[in-house]
Amino acid sequence: VVRARENDVRFGLMLFEGGSICAPGEVDVAAAVGSADQIELALSVYPNGGTPTAATLAAARSAFDGAPPAPDGRAVVVVTDGAPNCNGTLDGSTCTCLVALQADCVSMPENCLDDEATIAQAQALNAAGTPVFVVRLPFSGSFAPVTDDIAAAGGTVAAYAADEPTAIGPAIDEAAVRIHACRFDVPGASTIAVAVDGTAVPRDPSRADGWELGDADTLELFGDSCA
């Protein structure tokens, strides 16, 4: 996917990795044109197993805060096979535990579901003009809906389900197209009418074909209208 679009999209990469199982992601490859070789090399590492999503989204927001403006839009795309965890400040005795025994969360709160902080970080990114897309790889357990909540908080409706390896590429590719061509800032607009090539486009809350607001300041086209 990166190779196909590396001359049109500035791809960067962050990974859940580091010296401990819950080390938050860092910018392994800075967003740039022509970054496919660097990203391929960076992906050769083996992950430690934790999913510190909230902390990594916070790190992504900090990285974007220090970057120059992106006139054509920018986004975070989270690709994950697990529910967010790794928040050691949670109460292991009352949290939703991601492992079999609650006692394992009491002894190690990092095993708790860290959905609230992750959703808050996705909301903060979207509020700053950076939507958060989520690609959900095959999930274990019943926590897959959490990825939809993260995507909704990030202003992108729902996660893409990539249950087969071949589905990962199209999901990221569609996100790249939506970022570049189908999202528009409409700050402070009280009345909105949309037309594409002179043809009126209806508002569509189902987000199948038409337009809808991702948040109060962002309009997005879907379906044939986006195409």
C-alpha cells in the first residue's frame, strides 16, 4: 500500500515496541514522501505483545504538534489485533480484565481494558484536525466493538474489519483516499448544501452515499459522492 501511494501520501510509522511489553509507540519513520523502504525495514521487528494505544495516540498527537501544517489533510491510522491496555493507573480489582482471571489484573493493572483513555486521545486528535482511522485485524475475545468506539471518537464512524491479510491494504488505501479527497473543514457553518459537479448531494446519516458531518467542523463525502 505504501509503495503504491508513496509519491502522493506522506506515510510515517509508529510501532508498539520497545524495551518492555507496554512501551508506547514512538515515531519509527517520520511521515515523508518515498518512505516505503524505511517502513519495510522498520516492520522487521517483532512486537512485545502489549497494546498501549492511548499512550501511542498521545505520542502521535505530540509528533503532529511539532510538524508543519498539511494542507491536504492528515490522519492517524491504527492497525491493531488487540484491545487497548497497558494503563498501570487503573484499578485492577474493578476494571474490565482482558485476561482470564481478575486476579491477574489486580497484580498487573496493565492487563485492564484501557478504553476510556484511548477514546479520549482519539477525540483529542480529531478535535485538533487529525481524524483517527482504525483497522481491526482478527480479534480474540469480545472486545472488537471497542475499536468501533475508538474510530467513532476519532471522527471516522467505525473500524475497518480486516479479517483476511488481503483486506489490510484496501482498508488503509481507502483511508488515504478519504483523507486526501473526501473530508472538508466547515468551521462554524450553520447551513450546509453540497453539490458535486453541479448535482445536489443529500445528507446521509448512514454514511453510505452522500455527506455527513464527522464532527461539528468536518464534512465528509461517502460512497459514489466520494468517488
